[in-house]
Amino acid sequence: MCLGVPGKVTDVYEDQGIRMGTVDFGGITRTACLEYAPEVEVGTYVVIHVGFAISVVDEEEAARSYELLAEMGNLEDIDLPQTADGVRAEDYRPGRDRRETEP
Amino acid sequence: MRFVDEYRDSRIARGLLDGIAGTVTRPWTIMEVCGGQTHTLIRQGIDQLLPQEIELVHGPGCPVCVTPLALIDEAISIAKRPDAILCSFGDMLRVPGSSEDLFMARAVGGDVRVVYSPLDALEVARRNPEATVVFFAVGFETTAPANAMAVRQAKELGIENFALLVAHVLVPPAILAILVSPGNRVQGFLAPGHVCAVQGWTEYEPIARDFGVPIVVTGFEPLDLLEGIRMVVGQLEEGRHEVENQYVRAVVRGGNVPARSVVDEVFETCDRAWRGIGVIPKSGLRLREAYRMHDAEVLFPRTDGVPASESEVCIAGDVLIGRAKPHDCPAFGTLCTPESPLGAPMVSSEGACAAYFMAGRRREEVTA
């Protein structure tokens, strides 16, 4: 029930007075309510639960904590799986996506 | 999928398992509260990969499992009304009521619709002004903001034929109930990450302090769970009992402020009966006075029928508070299966009994 899936916001719009958006989950898109993530823009990753963004993924924290995890697995010389974006997990760097989506 | 795939890397998992094995010196019992976490732990066999000293027990974090029988019966009776449409998440449809389930209500002509979001149910109400559309609002803190938004929109847009049948429950009072229950063995908790994404973790701080239990806010992927367990074990071995956050990419201490504020506007806390466990004080949410016209329990007052009765062999209550494992039940996998469940934990995609059954664990194998 508390399932939450991370996805990337690809569109933001208003519908009947509430902030909505389109969210891409590795190729599958769905609409979601963004009222609880007022700061998100196109390109931001959010956690979606029953059609609502309940949390914004903090990419800097994610990169930092993942580096610590990777150290635990001695992963420096091993290929990480490709993500749907074609970005390898080991290439995650703070702000990377934001830079790419900025004009 | 980004933020999913990389948290399933088996080499990092091995590193974390080695880390745990290198830290643990004596037996510890740890509870994961959330049923979604239970399913990942059992499906991946993580409980069996951990050092023998660590026992995982499964908590009550399955809303479908703890929704009281009386409310299931109420939903079934609403679904059978010719002037009502009952909308629900799919999980609820096969949960046994006292004599039938929502699927059976649909089979005899009840209008029961499965929706993905409470906003979908609101849309059903907008399109069917002649019927009262009732959304079965089950869930923990994670789901409350969505349900609150739906009912607030109904009021705002004047959609008068939309109502909630509220069965909301809260995690911290349940943790307290487990800690004070006789014979409690739980020494540390993995707190549910998405509940905390909404609510933050300040409510867990006095619990950790007063009961001397480490609580680690934990995510849902295998590596999240292993890291959460490693953090709890680390605290236990060092004699610490604090709230720590493993799920840093999605949770901050104060939670989601806009979501909490809408939940507070729409709902208030109330005592709530948990199926299999009993009434836990201040453990539920109900609609505030200003939203009573959207409260299905006000629109369709409950008829006092035969008192609801549970199966006599089912030990769901003990399973839900971690006092028993699914395979301790004599009916597990024999009289009780996902196709023909005696208790709700065998039905839900988050129930511990279903997790064990789906992972192919059978009574004779695990008790041998």
C-alpha cells in the first residue's frame, strides 16, 4: 500500500485548480498530482504514491549515500547496470540532470 | 529505472551482508514495520542470508490486513446499494468480510470499481452525479495526503456525491502498542520510509529514547533494507538508541510540510480498531467536522448486524505484531492460501503470510 515509485517529471500543468504533472517511470508515463511537491520542475525526480508526488528525490544525497554503498561493495572496477536514461549509476553526480535540463 | 536498479546490486548486497556479519556479536530481534518491506525481504531471501544471530520479525504495516472486519462489512453493504458506487484500491477486493468479500458484492450486481488514485474516484463521482461514490480510504500516513486532497477537491468543486469510508491508521501508536505488549521481543525497528517521507521522523524520537530502541528510517529496495539492518545492528551493538535515516534520498526530518498541512486540515486523530490486534488509542484518522458531509459513515449509518467473527484457527493478530511467523499457523498453506484466505495477511500483496506463501516457503520446510 505504501508503495512509492521514483519517476521523472516531464510536464507540469494545472487542472481544476490543482498542480498536476506527467511522470516518466523508465518509459511508462502517468499523470500525477504535484500539489505536495510545489518546488518541482520538469526534469526533477519525485516519488509517486497513488498518483501523488509525496517526496522529491534529493539527487545530491542519493549520489553521496550511493558512493558509500558502492565502497562497501568494492565496486570501483565493476560495471554498474545501465539506467533507463542511459546514465550509469556510477556516473551520478550532484546536479547533473538539472544542468542538462536548464536552458 | 533510475533510483531503483542500482539499489538491487548483488555485489553491494554482499558487502553489506559482510559488514553486518562483522558487526554482530549476539542475538538481536529487529522488526520491519512495513508490509512492502516484508515482501522484498522474503522474496529476496534476505532474512535467510543474514547472520543467524539476527531475527527479522514482521510488523503490522499492511493497511489491508488491519482494516477492521466491521469496516469491510460496511464497504460491502455500501457496494450492494443500488444508489452507490464503491471505489477501492484493488487489494481490498478479496479481503474476507464476515461472510463475503467485495468481489462477491460485485458478482451480485454491486458497482465496485478499482481505482489507481483517489482522484480517479473523484472523477467517477463527477461523471455519475446520480450515484453516491464512496472511496474506501485505507492506508497509513503515506496515503492520507492523497485522500485528503480528494475530499478537499470534492468540497471545493461542489462534488457533493463523493464520500470517503475512512479506515486510516498511523504507525507510531502501533509501534508503541507492540513495545508495551506482553512478551515483546523487538529490540530495534526499520521505520517505513514512505510513511516518514510524508510525516517525517520527529514522532519516533521520543519512542527511541523512552524505550531504548534504535529506529532507522529505511527505503524499500534490497540495498536500502540491508543498509537499514546494518544501521540498526550497529546501534544495538554500540548500545545506542536513536532515530537514524537510511532513506536520505527521499526523507527529511520534518517530512512533507504541504502534505501534512492538508492532512491536518481534513483529518483528526481518533481511536481505531486494528483487525487482529484490537483498539489502539489515537491510532487512526477520521474526517473533521467540516468534512462530515463527505463521510460515508455519516451518509450510510452502520447497521448493527451479527457481530463479525474471525476464523478460529487464523493467528493473524499474532503475526501482525511479530509474535508469530506465518508458518507457525496450522492453517498456513493448507486451509489458508491466497486463493482461499482465512485471514487478511494471506490476501494482501503486503501481508506477511502472502509473502511467505509467494516465496514458496511451506510449513514443513521452514519448521523442520
